[in-house]
Amino acid sequence: METIILTEKMSAEEKAKKIQRSIVKKFRKQIWCKFTKAIREYDLIQDGDRIAVCISGGKDSMLMAKLFQELKVHGRNNFDLVFLVMDPGYQQRNRRQIENNARLLGIPITVFETEIFDAVADVDDSPCYLCARMRRGYLYSRAKELGCNKIALGHHYDDVIETILMGMFYGAQIETMMPKLHSMNFEGMELIRPMYLIREADIQAWRDYHGLEFLQCACRFTENCASGRKHSKRDEMKELIGQLRDRSSFIEQNIFNSVKNVNLNKVIGYKKDGEIYHFLDRY
């Protein structure tokens, strides 16, 4: 009996090592190099940082945790990490799946509980937006209690370009999901997005290569989406971008770069620090 248990343990350890190695071997160009490039290009980590790596249980945040572990071991050693999991009201099987995946991947998670899912369950207008804002507030608060000065979220390249289009189509504005920003409500806290340059398809390829299964969201709204009863605006953007991609391989890159190449001489108006400017002000 003891031999069987030992064999199973060794097998789990071997799988964890294979997953870890693949980040800098098989997926080096697609994932690892883009992760480190974002950190350098956007200056996401400074000496002495204590970063709360926020894990939702999905593929993006789980991979982000492994990337930070790899960076800590083989890259920069001048920062500290806390792997923070917020349980917003998961069903027991979903909470168990997160814990099992963390164990499999060798991620030492710190879990705290909230009742966010119950709070937004009956909200018909933008429940995902409200849920996301509440989650972020709780994450900031808990991270600060743990002595962190930054929280890291697992948003990727596709999230960025979808957000740009959503702002244009549904918000009548041109803005993007920033690679980092200071918290307006938690003094001294900062949000960073180190997976900013990584494509979702490459994250999925990493997941599928290892046969891993992660949560999508596990809230009631997401369950409705999965059953076809609801369709989010982000889903609409994914479909639209997919259609545009079939016409041109440059579409996604152009959407991403559009918010880096804003020509203020060719816009009717813009906002900065709460102030509204019109082109006639300097015509």
C-alpha cells in the first residue's frame, strides 16, 4: 500500500515538473518571453515589491501564478509573492477544483471568503461588471492586509483588444485596459497585468498540452452563458474579432496598437484627469 502511494506521489511531482519546464521550453516564445517582455516594457516590478498574485481558478490566473514562480526562481529574486484566492461563493465542487489544481501545480494559495455571488445574483444589468468591481475591491483590501503593495491580474492580449472595441461600441469612448494603474481607493496600492502581451490561444494550448481543467467563472451568470440563455458583450467582441481575423491577420495587432498611436490633432475631443478638451479650444 505504501509503495502505491509513493508511486502516485512521484507521478504527481513529475507532472508538476513537466508543467513547470514547458513554460520556458515548449512555450518559451509564446508565453514566457511575452511575460518577461511585458514586465520590462511596462516596468511592472520594482525592488522590494510584495505582489498578491490573484487567482480566480481559471486558466489565465493559474498560468500567471506559475510564471511568477518561474520568475522568482530563475529571474528576479528581489520581490515577494502571495498567491491569493478569493472565494466569492463558489459551489463546493468548484472550490475543491481550485484547491486540487493549486496542489497539482505546486502553488501555495492563501484563500479568503466573500459573498459576492449572492450579492450580484439578482442583478440583471451588467452583473459581470459589478462582480468584477467588487472582486477587485476585496482583493485590494485583503492584499493590503497581507502587506502587499501590488495585485497582479491575469488579463491577456485578447482581453485588451476586446475591451477597446467594447468601449467604442457600448461606451462611446476610446480607452484601453492598462498594463498597470494606481488604485484610486487604496492608497499605495497598484494593479499590474503581466500577461498583457500573451495571446489567449497560447494559454489554451498550454492548458490542453497538459490536459488541465480549470474553472471558467462558476457564477450563476456564467452557467447561463454556457447553457445558451445569455450572451455577454465580451462574447460578442470575441466573435466579431474572430470574423475580422479571417479577413486580415493584422486586424488584432492594429486594434491593440490603435490606442498607442492616438493623434490628438485628429480627434474632436478627449478627457484627461477629469477635464474635457475640445479641438476648438486650440483651433
